[in-house]
Amino acid sequence: MENETGAGAGEALGALGRGLFWLAENIVLSFYNLAHALANPGLWLDWSDPQAIMRVVYYGGSVEFFFVVFTTFLLLTGIGLWRNTFLWGCVRALEGFANTVGRFAAWAGLIMVLQQIVIVFVQRIFARPDIVIGFGIPIQFDISWWSEELKLYNAMVIALCCSYTFVQGGHVRVDLIYAQVSHRTRRVIDMVGSLLFMMPMAVIIWLYGWFFLWRHLIVPKPSASESLDRLLMKARALRWNVETISFSPNGFNAYFLFKVLLLIFAGMVFLHAMAFFWRSWLEWKEGPESADKYLDRDMPGEGQEAFEGTH
């Protein structure tokens, strides 16, 4: 019995050692992979070469790409531990990026409302089957196309304003424990949440969304389980086959844009998870007086307390 217990512990330690070695190996190799990609842009930017496209498809959802991003996060965090001002600069840059994109994308909601009004007037009052926009060479689509296209504006608001809403403190949150604990305990909860929930969720969505997008852009259809060599062999028969299906006759036929938005959403959530982790650590280190430091919210000052109490 003791021998079996000792053997099991040995196997566990061996597996742990192999896992740590694999982690360290990929972190070290990430420097080479990034340098190789930057030194040879033609291998993946020259899309007149089908093999370059396949390299993008493979590496965009690969372990190599993940560790380049992960190592960058570790390096920036390490520099920030040494120079807090540098880390505050990273936080302000990423939060500013989220705010800028979100404030711009929010206008899609107004466009959606105005377009719906035009559709109702054209269809019900003028009894027209289509809408024509422009002079000379106008843009002309069936009413059903414009109606289905409204979904794209809705998707833009959801995908591009998610990080912005997080910065603004607008997401719904049920505070059972968080509201009752001290400032530093909250920051610890925030750091753990960003590492264990936000980042893994963004990575999983990216991995599924990446190959989901490319399977509707090119043929032969790539698979996440295929090796680089296998994809390069497929490149011989590669051709563009952009998805143009619609859910109704003459309906909106650019649903691949939703898949692009899914990837942008995952990327922005991951970036903000980095910013949220760094802000939480800095606020934990500097104490309660640093809470919401440099935070650019659209509802500052009076009334902010009531706003924060709604989530």
C-alpha cells in the first residue's frame, strides 16, 4: 500500500515537473518565435502566397502565439513591479483604448434606431421593396437586407462596448461577499478573478472563434487539430470562399462580420483583463487612497455613489 502511495506521489511530482519544464520552455521559445515573425514578415503578411495565409491561420490559434502574448504580459508585469509609474501608464493606455472604442461603437445604437425608422417609412408609407443610397453608383439592397443588417449594429454594441462598460462599472454584479470586505481583500479578489476567469474565458472564445472564422472564409476548411505541415499542404488548393449566406431571400449576406466581431471581443476582454489585474495590484499596494486612480468614467462626481450601488 505504501509502495503504491509512493509511486502515485512520484508520478504526480514527475507530471508537475514536466508541466513546469513545458511552461518554461515555451516562455523561452516565445522570444525566438516573436523575433522570427518580425524578421520574416513575408512569411505571414504576403497574402498573395497561399502558404502565408495558412501560416496566419495556424499561428493565430496556436500555443506559440499564446505564449508570445503571455510572455509579454509577464514582462510588462515585471517591469511594472519595478516601476509602478510604468504600470499605471499601461493601465491608462488600455482603459483609454477600451473607452475610445466603446464611445465610438455606441453610436451604432443610434444608427440602428434611425435605420429602423427609415425602413418603416419606406416599407409602410412609400411601399418600396428596396432602399437606395448614394449618387452615381448607388447602394441598393432589398428591405429584408437592411432589416437583417440591424443585427450587425447590435453585435457591434455588444462586442465593442463590453470592455468600455467594464471600465465604467456598468456590468451587473451580485455583491454577496465583495461589498463586505476591506479594500485590499477586494483587490485580491479582483486579481484572482482577472487571472482565473477573464483571461481563460477570453482565450477559449478566441480559440473557438479563430477557426470558426477561417472555416467560413477559405477552402479547404482548416481545423484546429491540424499541424502546420498539414495546413501548408492544403495551401496548394486554397481559395477564398467568403460566407455570403442569408437567412431570407435577398437578406443580409455578410455574416462573417459577426465572427470578426467575436474575435475583437475576445481580444479586447483579454487586454482589459491585463489592465484590470494591474490596476487591482497597484490599488492593493498603494492602499484605499488609490482607488479609481486615473479612472476615466463618463459619470464622475456627484451621483457616482448611486450609480455604483446599482451593480
